Amino acid sequence: MAVIRRLPKYYRLLSALERKDTTRISSHELSEKLGFTASQIRQDLNVFGGFGQQGYGYRVSDLKREIGSILGLDSNLSMILVGAGNLGKALINHFPFWQSGFDLIGIFDVSEKVIGTTLGGIEVFSGAVLEDFCRTKKPEAAILALPTEFVQKSAEQLYGLGVKGFWNFTDGDINVPGACIEDIRLVESLMTFRFMMSRAK
Amino acid sequence: MAVIRRLPKYYRLLSALERKDTTRISSHELSEKLGFTASQIRQDLNVFGGFGQQGYGYRVSDLKREIGSILGLDSNLSMILVGAGNLGKALINHFPFWQSGFDLIGIFDVSEKVIGTTLGGIEVFSGAVLEDFCRTKKPEAAILALPTEFVQKSAEQLYGLGVKGFWNFTDGDINVPGACIEDIRLVESLMTFRFMMSRAK
């Protein structure tokens, strides 16, 4: 799992290098830029099958493509957004979903204020049509950006409708056996930051 | 560091228990609810000085107050938001800053569209007055929700003005020796999620 958390960091750096037309990079240079040890980097990249040649470093575009393929970025999954409040809107308007392995195909909310409006080119539907939508469009994942108290019930319902993964922005825990869950814990992050700042003084 | 990342989870659970008027909880019950082992929990809570009595469990409100105090939640630091786009707005409108150890005292942006408007009761100022603001109000931390390409320069400037910590929402790395940095890595999280979904199929 720790390797997996590092792969997007490699991918991000390699994308930046590719934009600068850098063609090759050594594990030592990767180490300097990422803050992992060079031996850690060689070990990580060996896990997925010996990229790079001794003494020649890695070819940036090949390595980026390989890591992208391992991450699944070469074939997108369909995803819906549940909750089109400020946070949901922020994600839709700023976030490079399609570059991160997902195609956003639907947005749902319960507020009459946003239902029928368009966000990022996608119409916001009423939660009342979520079930029909899932049965016909079969989204594979959902972003949960709704109020915390609804997150467990919403995840259970969606899982029953075939949505197998949840990117959870609420402060609540999702307990759905079999589901794939990735949490963004903003409150916990801010509290950890608060603690670090006390200790740094 | 791993203990510190767990403390906010304890705090969150204890707050929920307190709201339900639960007065005592055993390490076994904490274990069930948090998914950490009971021995891990006893070890964590011993690090900060022996809460709980053998056989009696922990007093919820005492433990919550102690952990809150360790995290620094009993005395707030002043914080500014740099970047009042959708993400910045989402944070201002939804996020319980003051419960997480921070008081938001200023918002800055460069867009004429938002300068002069009010978000969460706070006026949005032009980036041009940031320096003056920092010299007089002395904010201790900043949320960076501006475009990635400006994050390093902005952090350097703010650190020079006495802002010692950054809650970074951009995809960029901040390299400011001495600064306290907490990153929210949305793209990396989504790529990791994409990977987990491939493997779960």
C-alpha cells in the first residue's frame, strides 16, 4: 500500500519533467526531487518490473506511461458526484478527473436551487432519479460530498446499485463490506496541522 | 507521527460519544469503533500520560478534553486564506475552523470579482494589501488554495512575513525550510483510489 501511495508522486513528477522536455532521469535525481532515498526508488520501480538500465537512468516518458498504466490512468472509470454544494462545485470546476482515471457522468443533489443547473457541462439531477440513473448508466464510482449524516446510507444505497467505490469527502466513516473507499479527511488534517504548529513553536 | 495522525480520530469519536451522552468507554469499545487494536489504543493513550483506569475504561469527556489540549484545540491560532476561488469558498462556508484550532482572520485573492465581497462574514482583500495585513495582524498560518504555479512563491513571501505554517491544497510542493506544512493531495488521492478500484475488480 505504501508503494501505491508513492506512485502518484512519481507520476506527477514525471509529468512535470515531460512538460519540460526532460527525456532521462536517474534514481538519484528522482531521489532529490521526491525526497525518497535512491534505493527506495529503485526498489519501488523494480516491484513493477525493472524499468531503467544500470547507469542510464529511466526514460521519462516510458516510465510515466508505465506508471500511468499501473495506476489505471489509461482507461477511465465512470463516476458520479453526490452533493453539489460548494465543495462539490469546487471539485467539478477545478479537478482534472479525466487525467486521474475517471469520467464524470452525473451530478446529484437534493436542493431545488441547483437541480437543473449545469456544472462543468453536466446537468445536476435530483436525488430522486439516482436509482434509475445507476441502473441505466452503471457508474462505477461516486464522490460523496454530501452532509456527513447521510454518507453511510448513501454509500449503502449506491453499493446496492452497483457503485463499487467511494471517494469520501465527509467526516463520516463508510462501512460497506466489499466497497473500495478512499477518504479525504479535512478535519483530521487540520487538527494534525494544528498539533504540528504547537510543537514547532 | 503515526500517533499524531490517530489523535484526531480519537477526538472525533469522543466528540460523537459525548453528543450521545456516553460517559465511559473501554479500549475494546474504542477498538471496535476505530479499527485500531485495543493494545494499540492503550499504548497511544499512555504516550500522553496514563488516562483511564484498569477495568473501568476511559471517561469520555476527560479524554476528549485531554486529547483536544494535546492537539492544541484549546487555544486557536490565527489563519488566513489565500485564494478565494471555489475551493477556498467551499472551505470557508463548510469548514469548522474554530473547532479545529484556528481562527480565520483574513481572506485574500487577486480577482476583482471577489475582492470586496464577504465570505463567511470576512471581507475578501486584494493580494496587494497582504503584506500590510501580515505586519499588523500577524497571522500564524495560511491556507493555500491558489493556483499551483504560485504556491511556492506565495509560501516564501508569507513565511518572510511571519506566517509559519501552510495548509496546502495545491498540487505543488512547498519548499520553505522551517515552515510547518500539511498537504491535502487531492490528485494523488484520486489516483490511488483509481488504482485500488482496478485491483478490487
